[in-house]
Amino acid sequence: MQPEKFKALSHQPPAIDFIRKNPISILAFDMGLGKTVCTLTALAPLMFLDGYKGVLVVAPLRVAQTVWEQEAKRWFHLNDLKFQLLHGPDKDLNLRKDADFYLMNYEGIAWLIDALKKVKPEDWPFDILVYDELTKMKAHNTNRYKAMQKILPHFERTIGLTGSMADEGLLKVYGQITSLDGGDRLGKSFTRFRDSHFIPDYMGYNYEPRPGAEESVMGKVADIVLELKADYDQKPITNPIYLDLPPKLRKQYKEFEDELVLELEEADVVAMNSAAMTNKCRQFTAGAVYHIEDGQTSRETIQVHKLKIDQLEEIVESSGDKPIITVFEYQLEWEMIKKRFPHAETINSKMKTAEVQGVIKRWNEGKVTMLCLHPQSGGHGLNLQYGGHIMVFTTLTWSLELFNQVKARIDRTGQTQKPIFHILLVRDTIDENVYDKLIHKKDTSDALMEIVKRAKHGGFRS
């Protein structure tokens, strides 16, 4: 994918400026609104103009591995930034390498503290700290929280990125804020904070906010928090999320694709049944393939990876457990989703009218937290705008009409929040061809020919 020129949405310049002006800052934006690119854009010039040494980004592992560096590669103005991943057998070596951004997961904090004991603070490679998914620091009594408190004074800037800071209750705000400011706003004693703002129940185990507690607590932290307001940019947000196959699976996929390319070169691309011919590659990127024995396809599936199902779980967590519609293409995807999320429900053509109406009613009442749809059964006529505003496509349909129709289930009159469409794409695979076809309104035959071109020239180009 070639770097693009960054065209900021209207809410992004204020966010960039907010980070630059405030030594401590929190971007409380819904997922998909550009927290990562705003942070990179704000911090990049500090590496070169203001003499900062580097940035430590603590994030969920998949985010550390697949988001930050890839986001920088997407934009021209960020292409010169250097990244090091502090994970795996080379993390000690990578900590000593020169970089602008050092990426690590929350589970690596204990290792980091031990590693930094061997280095004088003035020789640390970073002096800016970013928590991606700040809610991971919500518990003040965990080892990770206590460990980060020890090294927090050595950072000149701290930044928290979140979409759901208070979704799990006001009590959980304490750990997140003090992970950034060390207790300047809410105090250094959790017990004193709790007793000042909350009342215990009769058993003494659960605490309810005192009258006015929310206004008091949020008022104390308002100077460091920037929230995205609903009246920014009325257009829906489309958020492609790129996932990378590990080397072994990349080789297996290439074998699948080579077989497909041979068929494409030998066939009349316009006239053929493209969906039937590309199913194998698309199932592979979805995460599983149907077992074939003696030339016959069975109902049995073979799981090849969990990239998309893991990313879906990441979106659920990052969204603060807000209701989500998941759009899938294959039955095998629904089976994987149901296994990971037993509470998930679906609507399909085999259901009776009363059953469908029951699911829709409960969804719009907020009683269904994950609703799974196939574009053909959920693409027309369903009013789902009252139950949520987040939709995740695990595998895209080839049909532009169905793609637009299923998005319109939440992007319609009555929706009170900005629709967000997360699209999961395995990088350098047929996923990108399908996405390219939909956003540029290409013919299916054009999209398929791109597969041949990519195979011959060594990579996907939109």
C-alpha cells in the first residue's frame, strides 16, 4: 500500500494541538476516529524539533504488533518515523536500538521495569509515555499499575488513549488518571478517593457514587481530557483495520492464491462465477476453510488462524462493551464468532417472522450486545439504528449493493450517534481486492484481475 497525503477530519487538528499543548492528555474518542494518527502526528515533530528522546507505547499485543507502525506507513508525513517492538526473544536487543517509538504490550511491564534497572534514567531511550487502551490501567491494585507508578516520574509527557474511560463505573477512573499524573488530580490514596466520592452498600463490598460525585471527579480531570463530540463530522466513519499473516500462514496463503491466479488467467474473468472461484482464498483470510475429501466439500472446517476473531474481541473490549453488529460472509465465520462470543445472536432466512422481529426488538432495546448478520439476510429492510452504532465486517461481500444496504441498517433516520464501520482486512490478500472494488465502485472482473497483477508484481496496489 502506497503512503497517502493526510487529510485531517475536522476533529483531528484540535486533538493534535491538544496533545502538543498539554504535558498530560487523554483522547477519549470512539474507536475508528483516528486516535493513533492524531497521536503520531502530534508527537512526530517533537522527536526532531523539541529534543525528546523517544516514545514508549504500551498497548494490547495485537495493537502493538499491527497498528502503530502500519498507521505511520500509511501517511507521507509519518513515513520517516522508526519503530521497535519490545516483544519476543529480541526485546532486550530492541530496547537498545535507536527508534522514535518503542512498542510493548501490558504483559511486558514487569520485564521492562527489570530491564530499566540496568540503565541510568538519563540514558533511557524514551521520555514520553502513551497508554493505548488506557482502561487496561483501571485497577489500582495490580502489579502493572504499581510498577508503572515507580517509573512514571521519569516521563516528561504522558498520554492516554481510550474510548470508554468511565464505562465500567466512576470508581475505575482513578487508576487511569493516576497512571498519567501520579495522583495530582484525584489524590495519591485510592482509599481516600473512594471514601470521599462513594458510599458502601450494607455489606461493604460495593460502592455507589455519592450525589454530585461524577461532576466532582470529572471536573477535576477535565483539563486533561478531550472528548469527541457527536456534532463533529456527520458522515459515518469507515475504519479499515489491516491484519498481517505470520510467515508460515503467508506461505500457505500464497499457495492458495497461486492456484487461484492460474484459474483466473485461464478463464473468461467477466463471464465466470467469480465468487465460487475465489471462495478458498476468502475463507482462508476469514480464518478457516471447508475440508475437502475426494473432491467433495464437507461441512467440517479446518481453522487456520484467529486473526479476525481476536481483532473482533479487541474491538469489543475497546468499545467498552457497546452493542456491535458483526457482518460475516461464511457460515464458518458465524460458528467461530458464536464459539468466542456465546451470547451472540443472529438473524437468518430460516427463522420465522416472529423470531426475527423478536431479535430486532431486543436489539433496539439494548438487550442484545452482539448481533451477527449475513448481508443477504440482513441487508434490506431491517431497522437496527436504535440498538447501536458500531458495525464490524469480518469478511466483505463482493456486492456493492449489499455492502451499502447492510451499512444502512444503522446509518439511517433515528440513529443518534455517528455510525462506525470497522472493516477487517488481511494485508496483501484478496481482502484488499474486495475492499478496493467496493470503495472505488470497480467491476468484480477488475478486482479479480488485480490479483493477477499483484501476483506478477509482488504486492497489492490500490
